[in-house]
Amino acid sequence: MSHEAVLAELRALRERTTGVLETAVASVDGLLVSADTEGARPEVLAALSAAALGLGKRTGHEVGMGELREVVIRCRGGYIVVYAVGQEALLVVLADEGLDVARLHIESRPTVERLGALLAGERISI
Amino acid sequence: MNGQNLDSSGPTPTGPAPTAGADPIGPALLRCGQERFSGLLRVEGSPGGTICLRQGLVIAATTAASPGPESLLLRSGRVSEADWTTAYAAGAPSGRLAAELVERGIIGIAGLETVCLTAVFDAVFAMALCGVEACETEPARPDDLLPSLPVTPGIPPERLARETARRLAAATAWLDLGVSTRTRPLAVPPSTPPLLQAEESRHAVLLKANGRRTPRDIAFSLGRGVFAIMSEIARMAGEGLLEVDAPGSAGPPAGRRATRQDASGDSSKAASLPQRHRGTNKVSEVPPATAASRPSLPRRLLGIRNVQEPMAGEED
């Protein structure tokens, strides 16, 4: 099942990146695809992440800073990072304050690529 | 998921072995001490980190592998968020955060020094335990940002290296119990609160040991050192209170899969991404606003404007 494959990608990202606690994949309009969460409410996280991504894209466009790389939100207890997965999906990562953000950006690239392929692949095949 | 149980196979793991003799941080630290080095010692590894030295003494260490002084103070509840924010705003820009915390009576000077000291020892231990590939020095530059909570005057590298070696030796013994940095311990949450105050810390660890968190994750969530948490886990694993090599330890609680309620039976479009359908959003059920249902005050309240009540029919 591709959902198992998506979940496997999420777990692998959490296990290889120090500080990552929870992750989820959603569509850009905020519907949940798959979540490796513990305390966060997956559906709410998906919806809010989509809103954050949209806001980031629009703000970047408005001020002429070009293509969005990712949205990083920093709170007292950690980070919320939202990556676009292709044009139609997103990956949200929750991590504690010990996270090395630069390392997460590097570690998440291949995950985003593979998630993109998994999601696009299924869409074409069905 | 691959390799999640590498270190549960026994006392001889195939990953970076945490043996005291092979730790390259110790010799690098001693060299820095001899040269009275000022600057950063960059530790390459997974996750690696940096050790900050001044005149050959270690004043701070930062790594993703262990909580820093800020996490230790805030997560443990020793310092409140409001107090921290006030002291940070007042002191951090001029490098006086520690002084502000003490002068405002937020924490005692001895307590603060202990936390900063603990954080450095813990960071170096955690970096060494997680595996170090190389160490490189980077001399201090005038525009470098100094650590916000340094140990003053600093820790002699010999003492730090000696203590790290002792801790690594203890960690090697924990491997026999199956406890390593990658362990994700699983415990049945204790149903009753601890009777003795001394049991509270073990109790807290048991509550956090849900099969997802590594010792480092538990240390962050409780605002305690990784070494302390690992020794607690090792003790409790020895007593059988914790399961440290749970099969499929990355599994529970299982990840969530989206319910496919939004597919609404349209199998031809059963793509991986769920799709929103026009008119299914609950927001559209809100009746459209009428003139009668509008609030009598104008909505834009933030700007300085005429505060008189609008006349009838004046709105919009």
C-alpha cells in the first residue's frame, strides 16, 4: 500500500533526524493524507499547515523574494516546519528546540522527493 | 525504519561504538587546552555540535543530542517563560542574560552555574556517545556571537575529558542492558502517583517512555540531562520496569492514516491526495450576513477613527 510507504518515509525521517518528534503529509488544501503523530491532532495540523504554507507563499510573492523554500515557525518548545511536496501536497515536521534546522533541511530533501513521487505515482496509476 | 534495532542485537553493536579510547573529542580538547585556544571546536558526527573555548577553557557546548541550559531551565520549570522572556530582553543583547536572571531573583547564582556546567558535560558526553567523525578548530572572530549562558571562567579541558571518559565507560556498560542512544524504551505507564519524592523523576521517565522517544527526546521533554536519563533508563531496564528493545519500537502508537470520507465514493478519482469538494465545507453552512445581523459597531476597530456610533444606514 502506498499509504504504508508514505508512513514509512515519515518514520524514517523521524528516526534519522535528531529532534524530529512528529510528522504529517497533507494536501495543499489541508486534507490529511498520512500522519506519524503522537500528541498533535493530525487533521487540525494538516489544515493549519496548509494555511501556513499558503500564507508563506503569498508573503514571499508579495515582497518579491521568489519561490518559497519552506515555512519555519519557532516556538518556545520547538519548531514547526512546512515543506511543499510538489504542487499539491505538503510535509509538516514538528521538532523540539534541540533541532538542527539546517540538518533537517538537508535530511528532508530526499524525503520530500520520494513523497512527491509516491503521491504523484499513485495519482497517475489509478 | 531500517536499522532501528541495530543496537538491540547485543553488547557489540555495529554502529559507532561508544568506547572511551576511540573518542576523538578528548584529545582535541586537551590540545586546545595546551594551546590556550579561543574559538570553536567543531565536532563532526551525527548529530555533532560545537564546543566553545576561551583561553583554553570550555565555556559552552551546543549539540542537538542534548538539551542546552535554556531547555534545562525552561522545560524543567525552574524558570518560567515570562521570567525568561523579561531577562532575555533585558540582558541578552548586551551578553548579560545570566546576570539578569540572577539579579531579578529568578534563579540563584549557584543554581544557574550548576545548570550551565551540567549542560556542557552532558553535551560533550552526548556528542561523543552518538559518534564523532572528526574535530576541527575555528579561531574566534571579533563578530562572533558569544554563547548566551557561558560557564565562567570555564571548565579545564582535562577535567571535561576525564569526566566524559568516565561517562562513556558507564554507557558502554548500559549496552549490556540494551540501552543506547537509539533505544526507544517502552513502559507501562504507572497508574499511581509516586509515593516518595525521590521516585518522581523515575515516574516522569516512565510516563515519557512510550516506545517513540529516545533517551535524548525524553531528556528534552523533561528538561534533564541525557546522561541522567540514560542512567535512569538503564536502572529501570535492569529492574524490568522498562522494555528497551521492543520489537517494532518505532511503531507504537501507530501512525494515522487519513480517513477517506472525502473520496465520497468517487472511485474513479481515488487518488492518493484527498480532495475537497465544493459545498462540503461546513463554513458554507453559515447563513449570509444580513443588515440586521451585522454588529452595530464598525469592524475595523484598530485604526484611530471616528468613535461615534454610526448613524442608521451609514455602515458600509
